[in-house]
Amino acid sequence: MNILLTDGEQKHSLAALRSLRKNGHNVFVVSNYKYAICFFSKYIHKKIITPKTLTQKQLFEQTKKIILKNNIDVFIPISYKSCLMASEFKKELKEITQVRVADKDKMKIAANKSLSLSHAEKVGIPVPKKYKNANMVDNFPVVAKGIEDSGNVVYINSTEDLKNIDDDTYVIQEFIEGVGYGFYG
């Protein structure tokens, strides 16, 4: 089976590449970095270097050409940008290959911490207290998380630290002691 993975520069792509190849698949990997980590793996069937794209539509058109040219059976997007594109053009992609990706509306909820927290509350999942803006913080420490950026977490211990937080790009929550878990992709 011919499988196309995106984002060859990502460690997550490398893990997928190794697993898929060990299971007998031909794995094609795309990246716009000529030194992408996957390109140096013994498991890669074919590396595809692409130009950086500006829009979701351009990324889709580029991906479609690669799928058709290489007889790709399954398309697996890895990064948020690739998953968002696949979600946006899911119908068109399914006409030429197999693709498993959430619907666009669900993807946008999952990728946006503010929307995810609101959805969790709506369905009865407990979430840490959320502050609507930095001026409402009444107890420290708190945690500021980038609304759409994975790994963008700031621990805040004072009012002075809060001055660097933009309410439009961060969600501010009470700090909960314990192990943190995240989602990528």
C-alpha cells in the first residue's frame, strides 16, 4: 500500500514512517524542508520536497498532485496545518484516496483551547476555572495557554507576570497541581 505522510520534519511523522514501513507499506513523505528528519530514515520509500505554501487551497492542490502522481492509497496528515487542510478538503480528498480526519467543525473545536473548554463544560467534563481576562485573576498561580498554539504554556505567579499576556491569544486558567497531558495533530 502506498501511504503519504505530511510534515517530514516532525518527530511524529518519523514515528509513523517507521511503524508503517515495518508493516510493509511504501511510505512517501512530504516536507518543505530539504533536511527533514524523515528524509534521512532508511524506512522512507520516497521523499518529496515541496515549496512552502501560503494558503490551505494551495496546500490542497499541491497534495492532490502528489497523491495522483504517486498512486497514493492512504493520506495521513500529521501537523495541525495539514490536518486542517485535510479537514477543509475532506470531500475532495476522499474522491482520490483514503483519508481519516475529523470534520472541519470538530477540528476547529479540538484545535482551539477556548472552544474545547467551552465544549467540555457543555458536555459535563470538569475543567479548571477560566478567567475571561487578565484583570479578573484573583488567585495565583495561574496558567496561560496559547489558544491555538500547542506547547505555548506560561506559568504565572504574579500580577506583574500577567502584563505580558494578551487576552486575545491566551486562555488563562487556575493552576491545577498534577501531571499535564496534551494532544498533537
